[in-house]
Amino acid sequence: MRPHSLFQLLALFGVAALVLSACGGSSKKKSSAAGGSGGTLTTLAQAAAPGSPDPQINYTLQEWQMLIMTHDGLTAFKKAGGLAGTQVVPDLATTIPNPTEGGKTYVFTLRKGIKFSDGTTLKASDVTRTFERNFAVHGPTAGTFYKTIVGAAACLKTPATCDLSKNGVIADDANNTVTFHLTSGDPEFLQKLAVPFASILPPSTPMKAVQIPPPGTGPYKFVEYNLHKGIKLVRNPFFKVWSKDAQPAGKPDVIIQKFGLGPEAEVTQVENGQADWMFDPVPADRLNELSNKFPDQVHINPLTADYYMAFNVRVPPFNNLDARRAVNYATDRNALVKIYGGPKLAVPSCQILPPNFPGYKPYCPYTKNPGSGKWTAPDLAKAKQLIAASGTKGASVKVNTDTTDTNKAFGLYFVGLLNSLGYKASLQALSPDLQYAYCQNSKNKVQFCWSAWSQDYPAASDFINILFGCSSFVPNSDASPNLSEYCNKSVQAQIDQALKQAITDPTGANVKWAAIDKEITDQAGWVEMFNPKQLDFTGKRVKGYQFSPQWYFLLDLASVK
């Protein structure tokens, strides 16, 4: 998923004084004090999540952190900190079914008596309509996550007439069951049902994009979604806990996110107790202050994520492989890590898959003295040779980032680098609520775009197939996560083979994923910058901070009482 600006900047000089938390955790003082229920949790963000707020379209962590409190799927990732947060549990379904017919058929039984926040009772046929709607609104993963559903091919061809009810997603309202038939087994199908794209929606939901998330079944409901002012969630009066693992009741009575303040003002409000958490990066000039005065309110956690600059492989000058490789060789990844906050918060990388992830095998060709799998230093001599061979010297390049301080600094670094290589580079910095959608849309012909990605769930395909798969490039769409517009039929065939092999041989499939990662890295669709860590700064009244590897800070489990 697109993390937007959630990854936090932290100056190296302040790291040692901060309370570092272990993987998935926080300081012991914070995690041991759960706190009570009630009150209003106030969060801050400079801007709304980019793109449509529709739950079947939006692909950002910023909105997903809200949607997991208001909506449910058949399955869910356990609402818990640490590695437990990666476990798939039944949510609207009573149990996790065992697939039959070689992994191609799943029969779910729905829990009885669950209501949407508008009072409508959940029915099995709502599941069918939800998945038909996913295609009708051109959801960004309709052609990847859900393409194996029987009938999906026709839905992708003519979304407006999508019909899965006869063969693909068969509902039985009388018996409260829904049956999925797949064209082939999918080892990640249960995880794909646990992300917000698969949140079940009521039958009143229009079959077109909406401007406020529709009613859901979770403990909270949206009552305000103003792109310029903020978001407000209140308790869903029809909610009752059916599974503490999948959807606990939540601690705050009200959760709001205010838009419009800059990061400096956000820090001040959290420090003064006017807000409980800030979504945006902490400015570097405030970090010593946090480390000295508020160490117990700072939480650092490792991430399975990438920071990168995407080349558009279909637009000059980076439709030239030598030009793309040249920029990769020339990039000083240590300089980028320094901008982010230093080596304790980021590790240079050259490849797509992050460390400690399925299919990961260290690989870095774009460095001096390659062979160790690690990046050590730029190779400017090699870069200049490739620029000369490419014939692209002198071309104009717009470097696209958002306007947040850290990401703009990345953009300015690459403007300087490209100019030093003989290009005519300039910065194109857009508002954070516009930049990601603008980069996704091929009609804008963005040449070189900053972005970041964190896992939807722990599988190699969630990076490789979503970010480089042919189905993830949707021309002229704001929902096209393949920013490089890369589509290699040979590589796609290998991706499809790895997905198929993972059904019966996940270990062997991971070997394939490592080979695919290497091939795509060699094709240089990106400049992979580094793998980051996450910093959260919470208010002094926040108790029970929990960090999920899946959803990050679990806002609904935090207490302000």
C-alpha cells in the first residue's frame, strides 16, 4: 500500500536519546498501560489521503488506518501489535474455511445478526455485490488481487455489466453462505480478503466512486469527510463485538483527523496536549527537543517498505535502459539516508523486495565493487559511460515529489544529480493530496516520480506483481500503482508461475520470486533508495500504544482516558 507521508524523519544526532522500541512494540512503559474507554482521540495530518476516499479505490495507509475501524471483510488481520498482527483471522465469516477443488473453492458462512452502521442487516448477497462493485469502480487491484475469481475476466473487460453471482461469488441468503470459485488456486486469497478493498458494503452503496466512505460494520462510522478540514469517526450504534481478534470495540468514543496544519504546528500541538498523534514527518529542527523532553512519547518500529523514485519506462529519456541504469549507478544512497535521518532509521537498497521478507535475497548491481549484495558507494564513472551510450544527455526531466520537507529534499537531490549527469532537470512538487494520483495517471506523462510502498500483506507478489505487474498499469487512471508503467510479458509469465507454484510449494516459489526481483532490478524501473523505519510521536495522555506490522499505529486501541 502507498504509505503517503507516514514514514518519519529523524535526525541522526537525536536517535541515541530516544526510546527505541522492539519490532512491533513500543516502550515498555507505554505498552503496559492500556487505559480506559471514552473520550476523543485527536490526530493531525497536513492533508487528506490522496485520491478518492472510496474504500474500494483508495490505496493509502492514511485512509486504511481509518477504514479498518469502520469496515470489515470476511477475514481480517488480527488487531494486535507485533507479529500477531500479521495473522489472518475470521471476521464477518464464522471460520476460516479449508479450500476444496485444489484450492479453487472457498465456502464462507457469515455471522448472524451483524448490521451496517445505517441499520441494514448484512446478507450474503452483499458480498457478491461488493466484489462486482470492485470491478465497476475500477479498483486498483481488481485486475491483480481478484482476477482469479470466475467471471473476473469479463468484469475487467466490461466493468459496468460485471456479474459474479452465477459462477464466481455465489450467495445463499437463506443459509447465510457465500461461495467463491476461482479459476486457479491462490495461496494469498485469504489475505486479499482482509484488506479494505474487500470490505463488505451495504446494497445502498452506488456502483460508482463515492466522496465519503459508505456505511460499514465496524465499531466506528464516518460522519464527516471534508478534504479541506478533516475526518470524524463516531461509534456505530449497531456494532457489537463478535471477535476481539478481528474487530474489538475500540477505546475512544470519537476519532478525528484534522487537516491543514504544517508539521511544525503539528509537533507543537502534540507537545502541548492539543492533539494525540501526528501523521506527518517530524521536522528535523524539532528532534532534539523530542529526544530531550518527550522520550516516552516517541516510538520507533522497523518496516517492510521501500522508498523509491520511479522512472516512466514509456516516456523519454527513461524509456532508455542505459539512462535508467546510469541514474541508479550515480545515486548516492547514503546521501538519501542522511536526508531521511541517518543509518539508524534507513538502510540503502537497490532491489524491490525488502529484507526479512518472503523471496528476499540481497542483490545490488548499482554500486562500486558489486557482489556482496549490499550498496556501498555510487559509481559515477560507470554512470557517465552509460549516459554517453544512451544518447539522452541534454534531455529535459521533471522530477516529481510532494511538498513535504523530506520528500521535496529527495526531489531536489535528484534534480542536482540529473543536472550533474548532463540533463536539464527541474522540480515539480505537488500537494501531498494530489501527487500520488497525478503520478499514477499516464496521461500526465510523469518522467521521474517519488513514491513509497509498504506491504499490504507479507508476500513477494504484493511488491512485485502490484508495482511491476502488467495488470497494475491502468492507462489514464488515477488508480494505477505501477508508476513505472512497466509491463514485460516474459516477466509477467514468471510472476504467474510463481503465484501458481506457491499454492503447493511456497519455498520453491520464493526462489522464483528472488530471481524475478533480480531481473526487474536489472531492468531499472526504479531507483530504489532505502528501506525505512517508522517513528510515531504520541501525546502525553495516550496509553496502550500498539504497532501492527500490517496497519502500523492501531488508533482504536489507544486510550485517551
